[in-house]
Amino acid sequence: MNPYGRPELPDPGDPPLSFSLSHCRGLVAASCAPARAIGIDVERLDRDCAFLDIARSFYSPAEVEALAALPPERRREAFFDFWTLKESYIKARGLGLSIPLAEFSFTLDPLAIRFSAQIDDDPARWQFWQTHPVVGCRLAAAVSRTAGEQIGMTCRLLPVEVLLGTAPLE
């Protein structure tokens, strides 16, 4: 574990292997990458929470405005789009909630990150993905890169039996 609670491999190898894990009811997400920082988050849309209150307390003003501008029926999905992106970024940085969530901001279309003067980082250093791996779930991943580099991501859904080790990985 690093000082912020991020799990790390005791001997990450050469090149070092980074990984990130997340789960929600019915889904486990894992990501790994050699010699890069990586983070992943997955959330269910039906999660019971006061999502607008959470956004007002923790999101950037631009994200709160973006949510408020959406039709009410689209706000819950957008809330979780922002949430999974924010979580994937702080997990990739390995600093957890020591990074103030309101000091960095995402736009969803186009997908991009911006930082306040309080965050020492460069948006060009990051690539993000979002997907809906199963109905009712949002997943986001963040990976570090050199400016302009495009990194591919592969997403595979594995049966529970494979994860439990009761069936072979094909």
C-alpha cells in the first residue's frame, strides 16, 4: 500500500506493472498497464444516493452547472459519468481524496479534464475512457501518457465462473 491506501505490487517488475480495481453490485472491474499510472472506477446507476447534493458538495462549479443544465432525466447518468471519471483520475494518481475533487473538472462532450491552479498536473498527460459495460453501469478509466500519445484499451467481460476460478479463461 502506498501512504494514501492505494494497493501496489510488492515487486512490480521491469517495466513496473500498475493496476487498479473497482466493483459494484454484480460487476468487478480491473485495469493494468506496464510503466503507466492507471485508475478505474465502476458504478451502478441505481445506487441510492442524493447525487445532486453530493455534486454540489464535491464537484467543480463547472460540473455542477453542467448537471443543472441537463434535463432532469439525464442528470443521474451524467452524475455517475463525472463520478467515475473523477475516481479513475484520483486512483491513477494514487493520492486518493488528498486531491480536492472540486479542483479539477471534466467535460463529457468532448471528454476532457481541466485543473485549477491548485492541482499540479497537465491535461495532456492523461487519456480517459468511458463505457457502459452492462446495462445500468458506468465505467471510466484513466491512464498516464506522453503528450499526444494515443493508448488503446481493451475491455473484456468475463463470466463470474472465470473470476471464481471454476471455469477456464478462453
